Amino acid sequence: MAIKSMKPDRTTPLFGWLLSLIAWGFFFWLARFIRPVASGKTFLFSFSWAPSIGVDLSFYIDGLSLIFALLISGIGGLIFIYAGSYLSGKPLRGRFFLFLIAFMLSMLGLVMADNLILLFGFWELTSITSFFLIGFDHEKEESRSSAMQALIVTGAGGLCLLAGAILLAMVGGTPSLSELMTRGEMVRSHGLYLPILILILIGAATKSAQFPFHFWLPNAMAAPTPVSAYLHSATMVKAGVYLAARVNPILGTTPQWEYLVTGMGFVTMIIAAYLVLISSDLKRILAYSTVAALGLFMMLIGMGTAVALKAMILYLMAHAFYKAALFMIAGIIYHETGIRDAQGLGGLWRIMPITGIAALLALLSKSGIPPFVTFIGKEMVFEATLDSALSLLLTAGVFFVSVSFVVAAFLVGFGPFFKKMPDYGKKIHEVSFSFWIGPMVLSVLGIFWGIFNDRTGRWFVSPAASAIFGDEVNVHLALWHGVDIKLLLSGAAILLGILLYALWGRPFRRMIGWGEDRRWFGPEWGYGMLLDFIRMLSRWGGRILQNGLLHYYILFVIIGAIGIIGLPLLELNIKSLFLKGQSGTFYEIGLVIILLAGILQVVFSGSRIISIVGLGVVGYGMALLFLLFSAPDLAMTQFAIETLSVILLVLVILHIPRLTHHSSRLSRRVDAFFALSIGALITILVLMTAGLPEMGSVGSYFAENSYIKAHGRNVVNVILVDFRSFDTLGEITVLSVAAMGVYSLLRLRQEEKKR
Amino acid sequence: MNQTEEKKKRRKGGRHIASLNLTVGVRYLLPLLIFLSFDILIQGHHEPGGGFVGGIVAASAIALYALSCGPHNARKLMRVSPRIFIAGGLTLALVSGCIPLFVGAPFLTGIWGGSDIPVIQSIGTPLFFDIGVYLLVIGVMMTFLLTLMEDV
């Protein structure tokens, strides 16, 4: 069946256009909030969901969540159009779009969630949907392991986030983020402040690929390019940045916050900027430069000054535009030429001029050349670092990152188009309109918001920065500040970047150090070691606990049960249970004798069939006992089940060899001992229940309300389908999963036999 | 020669007991047992019974048929794969649980209507929940039995 659905999808790129309407719907709905939010309003939509555990479906829109939500839905719309062409004619396109839409919705939920637990839920949903998207080419080993790596790293971070969120909700007294923002002082002075901070930061760091968790992001480039462009540049990886920004009014401004967040961001930024210089795969170059940008954002959030936060928001906007555009362009190049290595590309300008224009615009934007909004952003970043306490170090770091950004921009946006054309071995065409419209729009937006920088500041930067800062932040953006040190730094970074790009190539890369393939130390190596260790441990545990002998499985379960349930009973006065002298009727005693005879037959018979008959005797005897004690429902079920299980056992027995005693005397004695112990345990438990009052309050409630509230006189059935129907639902789900398990195991065997 | 052919035939039909008495007997028993299982299912809300027992009785009836006429014919009798029964039953139970959501009551609340209907008196979502359990039990049991019987 799976093979049948692998046939290529014959739908046109129109598919992508249609689906993008979902994203546009959200975009335009959100766009209506721009003006009210810019004037200082915030919105809270709340629906009750699980009030008993304090989880509500509450969504909060302020400057920060609005700008993220707009980027997610707007870029999402462009990505859908682009993906429609990129995957045109590929198999399983419907599945791809399903995951992409699910991702977009979870991401929107994440940035708008007001409830911490809700935020965590969406956070995990983005991890899971991104797992499916990264592993979309599931037939490639690389895709599968990268998807797994991303899931494990972000999932582990997600757990830390959950722990941090619960602690934060406990300490702050509410899970609502908008309320917690007013209680920042209380949280910061609490003894649990540092654990909360560290746990939440680990969550943010794994998601936003901060050092030492950065390695999953470049590996996630195994995903189809629309995914990289969407998840790994514009949206998901920014979730960590969003989280850090969101909790800044609650956890920020302390020295611990400043050191941890700024330090983490700074280290990430420097390492990633270096890795950009030594990579040559187009998507990897972009991935590392994304990591560097994320580090930069984190650093700015950690600094926490008004100007740093303004710079962060502005640069984040600019980054979303140019990085998504560059990714899409890298995807176009790969789609047309089949090459992703910067060294093997060139001369595409003459073949695909429109894509070339989009690439050139994105390149200029990434390099930070006026009038792009990136230019203003970079000026502001320099302004923030120059103002800070560690001005020399931070400014030098940002300068290095800027240089590396210029190199990356030229590697992706310039080289493939203007270098000498290599022999591609096939005819290459300009791509269609729906292919280049996405990157083109994004590149043009980069100029647009740079020129109309007054609006940019008023509508987006000021409300968002105020939300992070926790106080009103005034923003006045301008393209021209006069000649000062910031402008000189910007200019020098661009010139140095171009120079490095010109030198880039084999000799330069050999000169500056080790290549990417040397990975025997560093976080990824550690991750691999940890994973190998866990695999070894589970193999070892599996060999002992799950050795394929059913006999041992049952033994372990019994030992476990005795250990957990039996040990606390040791203190019990067992004699007191027996002292209530109870006598049985003739029938009862007769039944018990039959039961015992059946058991002896099961244990001592030499043939399986006779043992099964013995089991049947025991089962039917139990059913008669139920009948004697007026539980007709139980008896009925027991009779039916017993009949069916005898049939089942007979069928199973045909498959197993004849009964032989291959166990030693000793092991049989051990078995007998444990069998008797579990029997004794159950007996004690039954006696204890018999000592309880006839009917507890729950029982009498059920009996009284069965007919009045649930329209049924059969209390047992009413409990099953009404009072406790949720349990029943769980049980029947387990049953069906078990059936699927049996079915697939047996089918697998049959397939093997056929071969 | 003759023997191997018979073996082949048996293998094709899966493992079953080729007895004329049983085959004829089952032909009369099967509809009766299925009817009984319906009865147990429907009356279960007031008298002993319910979807679970009803499902097991129905499954035993089909199992009897499978034992006498072979799993292949049992599949024909069921018309759709037992897995469809499982999926259908689970869906029905879930849907009946979701209906109260539309009138603002919590998930799985029983919604009742009508009165003086013979046997069941009034009709409600728990009845559909029980029918879902019934179908699912048949599906699960027959998945077990038929895959085991076809495993030659």
C-alpha cells in the first residue's frame, strides 16, 4: 500500500497557491492588530480548557507576539507557494503540506500562547512536526538520523522547559505569562530563581541552536529546502529567541541573566561565524550563518538595554526576510542544477536573471548595505555593543560576525551567478513565476522597510521592544546618522568580507584551519557518544530482560509485583485476616475442589492439550463462583472469554513444538516458589478487600444514580459505558493496538516464510 | 498424489476442521448466536450483558464458523477485514463521546432522548459507545483468530 501511494503527484503549482490562502488568512487577520498594538493596546483571548490543572486556551497579542506571528504567517504564505513548485511532481506532496500547515499552526500557537503549559504544548508540537519535515525523504539514512537528532535535542530541551515552566508557574502563582510579567520582582527574588532560569534557557538554547546544542541545525539541512527556508531560518529556530525575549520582563535584568544569555549568545555567534567560513555546501553556509544570527539575538537580549532590544527586533525582521530568501534561492539553484556545493557553481546569471536579481537583492540585504533595513539594524547593533560594559569584546565579536555574513552572502548570492560557468552536463532553465516570487517579495520587503523606516519603527520595533523591555521604548530609525564609528565599522566589515570572499577557496580554507569533517571532539561527538552509550545500555538490558523466553518475562513481572506490592504488606498482621471464621456452602466447597483439581492438572500434565483443558476448568469454575455470588455480568463475560481463549490457545499450540522439560529441577523449584508467592499475595489482597465495608461511597453513588442519571438498571454496564467510559475508551484503544501488534508480528512471519 | 492435493486444498482454505456435522450445525447456529449477541448488546443497559460480552459471543460464533468452514470463508462472511471493525468501533465510540461537546457538556457525557422504546426504553450516546465496543471486540478477536488460523 505504501508503494502505491509513492506515485508522483500530478497536481500543478496551483496547489501551493491555494494552500497559501490559509497562511494569508491568518496574516490579514493579524495585520488588523498592527495599529491598535502600536498604540499600546494588548489583547487576550481566553477559552477554558482544563481549568482543574490551570491550563486554558489563552492567547495573548502584544508587540512581541504580533511581529513573530506576522513573520510566521506571511513567510509561511510565500513558502507554500514556493513549495508547490519545489515539490511539483514529487511523491507524497500532500503529506508534506499537511506537516507544513500543522507546523505553521503550532508555531502561531507558540508565539501567541499566554499560558505557560499551553506554550510548552505548542513548543513540542513544533518539534514533532519539524521531525516529520526534516525526515521527509524518509528513504535516506541521513534524513532519518538528522530528524532523530533534531527531535532528541529539541525534545530534551522541551522537557527542561516544561520543568522550568512548572516551577515558574508555582513560584509566580499563575501560569499566565501576561500576569507573570507584572510579578517579575517576586520571581527574581525567589530561591528557585536560578533553577528556573537555567531550565528555561536550556529549552531556548536547544530550540534556537545555541552552543553547545547548535549541531542539529546544520544537519537538519537534510530537509527539503522549503522546510529549511521556513523552519530553520525564519520561524522555528527563532522560537528560543522568542522565549528568551518573552521571559525577559520576568527573569531578566539580573546579573545571572546577563552573564548566561549574553555569554551563550556571544560564544554561539563566534563559533558559528567561524564555521560559515570553512563550509562550502550552500545550505550549510546558510545554516551556520543562521546560528550566528541566533547567537547575536540572544546576546542582544542578554544585554537587555533598550537600544539592544530595538536592534534585536530590527535585525530579526531583516534576518527573516533575507535568510528565507537566500534559502529559497539556494533551493532553486539545487533544484535546477542538482549541485549544492559553492565550489561547483557559477554562470547562472545569464540563464536565470530573475532569480539572479532576487539573489543580488538578498545578498545586499544580508551584507547590510543601505537602504536595506539590515543596514539600520547593524548600525543599531554596533550602537548597543559600543554602549555596553564589555564594549571592545562585544563590538569585535559583532564585527567578525558581520564579516562572516558578508562572505556567506557572497558565497550564496554572488558566486553561483557570476563565477565562471562550469559544465553542468544538462540544460538549465529560468524557473517559473511561483518559484521566484517568494524570494523576490522578501528581498524587496527588505528595501521597503528600510526606506519607510519610520513606519517600521512605529509599527513593529517600538511595540515589540517595549514588550520585551517591560517599559515604553521610543524608536527613531534613520538611514543616515552622519559619518561616525558605527558607519565606519559597517563599511569596514563589508570591505573585509568581500576581500575574504575573493580569497575564499582551497588555499584560504586550508590556511584557516581544520575542515568540517574533523569532528572528534565537540558537542556533536558528545551527542554521538551519549547515544551509543544509551543504545549499548538498552541492548544489554534487552538481552537480559527480553531474551525471547516468555517464561522469564512472566517471572520478572511476578518478581516486580511481589517487590512493589508485597513488601509493604510484610508489616501487616496476616493472622487477623484469617480469624474471621467463614464457612462455605456445599456448592462453594465443591467448586473450590474442582478449581484445585483443574490447577493440579494444568501444572502436572505432560501434554499441552490437557493443560489447556485444565485451564478451561479453572476458568469456568471461576465463572460459576461469580454466578454464586450474584455477579451475572462477570460470569457471562468470563464464560465467553474462557470459550474464546481455549480456541485461541489451541490454535497457538499447533505452532509450538511438543512439551519437553528442558528446565532444570532447580529452576522449576524457583518457578514454583514465585508462583506460590504471587498466589499468596493475591489471596492476602482479596482477604483485605473482603475486610473493607460492604460498599464504599463510590459504589453506593453508582448504585443510586445508575437509573436516575444514566438511564440504566445494569450498574456494571452503566459504569462501563457512562460513569467510567473514559477508562473504557482507553481500554479499547489498548485492545486495538494489541490486535495490530499481533497482526503485524504474525504477518511479518508469514512474509518471511514466503521468501 | 491425492493426499498432496488435499493438503494443498486445506492450506488454501487455512486450518480448519472438515466435519460435515459441524458444518451443517454451524449453518443453523451462526444466525442464532449472532442474534443472541445483538440481544446481549442491546439489553445490556438494563439486564446482564453489554457490548463487550455481546462482541465476544459474536466473535465466538464467527470463530466457530471459521473452525468448520475455514478462515477464508469466515473472511467472506465478515465482508470487510476485521481491522475495519476495529477502526469502525473505535471511531463510533469516539464520535459518541464527542457528541456532548456540541451541546456544551464535557466529553463522554451521556445524552439521552426518547422514552418507552421497547427493550432499551430510551436511546442515548452510551448505547452507541457500547455498539462501538461491540464492533471493536469482534474486530480484535477475529484479527487474533484469523491471522493465527491462516498462519500455516
